[in-house]
Amino acid sequence: MAVLVLYATVEGHSRKVATHIAEHLEDRRYVALLGDVREPGFTVPGTFDAVFICAPVHLGRYPEPIARFIEDWKDALVLVPTGFVSISLSIQSDNPEERAAARTFPEKLSRRTGFYPSHVHHAAGALKYLEYDYFKRLLMRQIAGKEGGPVDASRDYEFTDWDALNGFVDDVIAEIRG
Ligand SMILES: Cc1cc2nc3c(=O)[nH]c(=O)nc-3n(C[C@H](O)[C@H](O)[C@H](O)COP(=O)(O)O)c2cc1C
């Protein structure tokens, strides 16, 4: 069984999420192919038994290549189990309205592309204060402060629940076997 694991990323965390999924699949004896949706030339999604797509939210949207990839390949994607992983910080906000808003991002993408993945998972992302430039650090500190997140910018933070992600991957591949 072969599974395609795709991602787009701005600061690298979605690549880490996708790599974790690929490694978990390999632990389960699947062949996993990992790829950046922006890199042309990877194998056609329709030739895989399942496809995962990992996408981060930046300023309320997923990176544009995610929507373009789904629009281009939706006829093939609809034929196999698909796991969409939405990576955001607001999904773990103290503010219930922010959390509810984070839950609407995949649906908005689906309305645009016309494609509804068979499984959707929300993963909390990372705050990479040490990697942001001055203005991004200021902005992210402000947002984190409003949402009950950490404001000590002298270190990075990673909020992803890896066990919950493994459970999600297992649910998607159970559909292949089913
Ligand atoms: C400039 C910027 C804007 C962001 N905008 C949002 C946002 O609108 N909503 C949200 O929930 N998270 C937002 N985030 C948090 C990212 O989703 C989170 O840091 C994620 O881990 C980034 O993934 P990446 O490293 O793959 O790009 C933002 C992060 C940055 C740096």
C-alpha cells in the first residue's frame, strides 16, 4: 500500500507534521511518499491508496498552492481516502470564538475547490519566535497574548499533539483496509 503525504509550509512546521505522518505510515508498513505541493513532478495522486494534505493557516488562509493543487487533482483525490490536516494556532486559543473560527477554514477551502476530504484533522501549530523577523515577532507576540498563548519570545514553542495526529492517520488508513 502506498500513501502520498503532501504539504505546503511557510515556516517549516507543516513539513514536520507531514514528515511525522510519513514516518508513522512507515511504522505501519505502508510506503509513504512525502512531497511539497509547490514542487512539480511528483507522482499522480490517483495512483496512491490514500493521500494526506497538511496546510498551515497564515492570516486566515491556507497557502495558495494548496487550493491550486486540490483544484487540479480533485478528480483523482475523490477516488481515495483523503486526510486533510489544518495547522493553526487559533485552534488552541483560550477564546472559543477563535477556536470555532479555526474549525471553519477547511470548509471554506472546500467551498472554493469543490473538494471535500474524507477526513479532517485540526492540529495546533508552532510559534517560532526565534525565526521570525522583528515585525513578525511583534505581531505574533501580540496575537499570542490575546489568545492566552506564550509571550516569552526568547524561545520557540510547538503545540502539536503527535498522539492525536497518529490516531487520525490510523483512522484514514483504516478506510483503505475497509
Ligand atoms: C505571519 C503569521 C500569520 C499567522 N496567521 C494565523 C492565523 O490567521 N490563524 C491561525 O490560527 N494561525 C496563524 N498563524 C500560526 C501558524 O498557523 C502556525 O505558526 C503554523 O505552525 C505555521 O505553519 P508553517 O510553519 O508550516 O508555516 C500565523 C503565523 C504567522 C507567522
